[in-house]
Amino acid sequence: MASSEEGKTALEEQEQGPQPQATAAAPARDEQASAQGPIILEAGSYRPEIYRQLAAGRGSVVFVRRRQPGSAYPWRRIIAPLAVLVAALLVMVAVLSFGLGSTLASGGGATSSASSDQSATMSGMSNMNTGSQDADATATVAALPRATQSQGNQLATYVRDPDGAKHFTLTAEQVLWEVVKGTWVPAYTINGTVPGPMIRVAAGDHVRITVINHFHEATSIHWHGLEVPSQQDGVPGLGQQPIQPGQRYVYDFTVHDQDVGTHWYHSHYNDLNEVAGGCYGAFIVDPRPGSPQARVEVHADVDYTAFIGTLPGGYYVINGKSFPDTQPLHVRHGQTVRLRLIGADTLGIHPMHLHGHIFTVVAQDGHPLSQPYQRDTLQVAPGETYDLVFTAWAAPGSSYPFHCHILSHLMNPGQNESEMGGLVMLVIYDR
């Protein structure tokens, strides 16, 4: 006990500095500590006076290691690893059971051929986001009629109003759309087709468009790329209220020289469902005849518009169809071809590649480029439009694919790697 107190006193002296009255007593304490035999010191501790003695050759130190107290519950060392192992086994069993159930479910669906149309329809329904739809949306979709037209993007007709306006009528209606032969998916359409009819007018035209809503939910139409007054822009809450089911709304505006080019229209209400479901169409504005814009306009032998998008059920579509049901682009040797691309996908970018040809990008978002550039692959993002021009140089009878270069977009649901579907369109040289 005395040696411990002496060590503490020595440590205090080191920290406080030398004390005159203690200098004479320090050698005596060192000799006393040395006479008492080896000093027991815990490993890892620091006692400066002990190390001074060792440095001076006086005494010796025996280092000891403190014994760690044992666990009060030694059984935990065995139970804890076993608990982790049991939990891991339970998770593995659950995952395997889920995978087996999914495989059996898909296999059962594949072996049933008597109700293939109904299965395709329900598959499309299951992929739709119904969170914002009415409570009876599922029943409504199940009762949808099948489309009576097979191709969209047809030229819209109009009547002349007494004031000279070109008056178009667009009806928003849900139908079952045949995305590939024998497979029908629920679609939000304009006039019963995907895409809806193409509105084509000239700069200076006064346009009046009546939209009739036969959807089970509200809608509105936005004129993408056109410079129109905000009350005609089609955004609910900014100039208009949503068009409720059974109601109609009249858009009235004039297109001008700055609107010349490739544009489009689409839903702007619940658009994650409605645009992804096919509610869109082309809006092409040609230059005024005889105007400076008309003199520099591309004069093409073939003028083709292609929407790149998706439809319910996991289908990637060009103009509402998945390959092999996409409509081919027919050309003849020596022709100049203008291809208008419109990005109608709500989520993804599609790098579109044309085999065997180099095309020139002459316009973007409806406006001519001051410096056109050449590509064989062009990324088309949601909302973008591009005008491509190429020369049909190949021999009659030739065929070249135009397709997305994200290769998973070249498959339809249920296909394997040896089959082709999705975003593929053929350029066919007629004989």
C-alpha cells in the first residue's frame, strides 16, 4: 500500500514540477522500492517513476495482464450464431418458394391457348398504374371494345367554319388495341387509334380543335412545341380546367411562321397513364406557300412520321405497333426520304440506328438546324422531335432495319433471345 502511495506522489511531483523539499527524499524512496523486489506492473500502463528506475539500472519490473471477466451468460456464444443461421435458412426458403410459385404461374399461363386474347388484355391491365383512376377502372377496362382501325397516324380531316378556321374534332376514347397480331392491350386513344390522327396545317392557319372526352377519367390536350396562348396550352389549372368524362373543350389558336416544323399533341392530365397508353398524335406545320421558309424547305419524295413509345403490358412500339407488326417504310431507289421521329416514351431514351445508311439531322424540336450533322444512330429522348433525311441508294428488293440499339427493347413480352420484337421497323426498297 505504501509503494502505491509513493508512486502516486512521484507522479504528482512530475506533473507539478520539481519541489525543493522533496529532492533529498527521492533517492531513499528509490532504494526502498528496489529492496522490496520486482515491481508488478500491468501491461500497457504508464508509470514514469518506474521507467526512470529501470533506466538507472535499479530494480526490475514484472508485467502482468489483467484477466478479462467472463461472460455472465456463456450460452449466448452458442445460441447467437445458431439464430443467425436459422434466420438465413428461412429467408432462402422464402425466396425459393416465391420463385417456384412465379415459374409455375407463368408456365400455366403459357400452356393455356383457349383464352390468349383475354390473357394478353389482363397482362396489359396489370401493368397500368391505376393509383389515380376511378374505383371502377378495372371493370371499365375489361369491358372496352376492340379498335376498329388497325393503323394510326392517319391524316386528320377538318371542316371550314364560317370564320375560315380549320375545325378538327378529336375524340378521346379507350379501346383494346392490337399491339401485335392476337395480342390486345388497353389503350388511351384519339379517334380510336395509336397514334391519333395527324393534324397538318400551314403557317397562318386559324385552327379550332374540339376535344370530346370519352375516357373514364378527366383529360386535356397539350400542343407540344407550338407557341400558343397559355389558355390554349392544355395544362389544367393554367388557363383551363380538366375536361371531365362526357364533356368537351374547344381549343382555338393561330399557327405562325415560328411554328413551322414537326410537333405533336398529347394528354397533359394523368399523362403517365394516358401518354404511356397512346394518347398522342402528330402536329405538322408546313411553311406558307411562296414564303422564304418554303424556299429552303426539304423537298422529300417520302415523308414519314414515326412515334417511339410504349404501351401497357411492356410493349415497345413504333406508331403503336411492335415488330413484326410495325409498318414498314417503303422507298424506291434514288428517292430522298424525310423521317420525322417523335419521342413519345414517358421514361426512356432510345438510340435509334439505321442499318446501311447515313442520315442527316436537319431539324430538332421542329426547328431547322443552322448546321445539320450526319449520324447513323440518334438518341431520342421523351418529348424530343428530329427530322432526318437520307438518300435511298440501295438496289430494289433491299431491306434494312431501323431499330433501337438498347437490345432489350427489341423483344416482346414472353420472347427469348432468338426472337425479335419491339422497336424495329424495316426500310423496304420496292421493285
